[in-house]
Amino acid sequence: MTEEQLPGPTVLTVLLNWRTAEMTLRAAESAERAMEGIAGGIVVVDNDSNDGSFERMSAVAPMASRM
């Protein structure tokens, strides 16, 4: 297989959150911008913050999924 036939990189960004919605939102936005044109995704691992972090993040960074 030549270099031209190799697929591009696949990147999975994992963000940890616990009651730090604003910081996690900024990190997700930054990761989403950095991954533009790159296959991959963002996973947010949340320790049951109960502060609406994920709901707020879903609106800002739709590529994020919750774990």
C-alpha cells in the first residue's frame, strides 16, 4: 500500500467532566475546531454532575457524546 492509499488519521478526544461545564465546553469547542476535516469524535465522560453540563454541551458541540 502506498502512502497515497493510506486513510487519514482517526482521532478520539476524551474529555472528563465533573461540575466544570464552562471549562468542558471550551475544551469541546477547541477539540471540535482542531478536528475539522479529521475523522473522529469527542466523548465526554461525566461523573453524574447534575449541573446540566452535558445538555449545555450538546447545543454547542453536537459531535460530543456522553459516557
